[in-house]
Amino acid sequence: MVDDVAFMRDMLKSILLLEGYLVAGEATNGDQAVDLYRRLKPDLVLMDIVMPVMDGFEAAKQIRLIDPGARIVFCTALSQKEAVIKAVAHKAAGFVAKPFTPDRVLDALRKAMA
């Protein structure tokens, strides 16, 4: 799970844990996300786009160099149309717009894991 805002990570973690998902790690920027992916090899990455140090799109690009089959679901408050187009270009497994509901997050994760 990657988001620079602790409140968002906590909210997403609560949603995931209540549904029985395991949160393998948390990162506050894309650079940390790449490092964690390299070490943990998670089944899926839930990634914000706008973050300091390295944004989510660049992190996704670097993660794909490690694992071309990586599943990445982008979760962002960016203008939805623009973000979806870029997410598709970065081979997103899913997309969730902020503000989100637990159902939308879980639906995106289920689809990405299918």
C-alpha cells in the first residue's frame, strides 16, 4: 500500500484487514514502494499517484522492470479522466478514485486479482 498521507493508508488498511487481506507493507512515496516491492513481492500494489520523491506512475514503471506481471491498482484524487488514461498507459490492474467507498476499493482489488 503506497500513499503519502497516513490517514489514507490507515483507512485503506482498515478496509483490507476487515475483508481478510494481508497488508504486506506500507510506503509513503514511490521510491519506498519500489524498494518494498523488490523485497516483499506482494500479490498486488495499491498505489497513490501524486506523492513526493517519486510519483505513482514512475514507481509503477520501475516496479514493472522488476516484475512485468506486477498488479498495480491506482488510487487517486486526480481528475478521473486524465488519471484513468495515464493509469491504462501504465498497465494498471485497476483504478479507484478518491474519495472512495470500501465497496469500490474491494471491487477494484477483486477484479485485479481475478
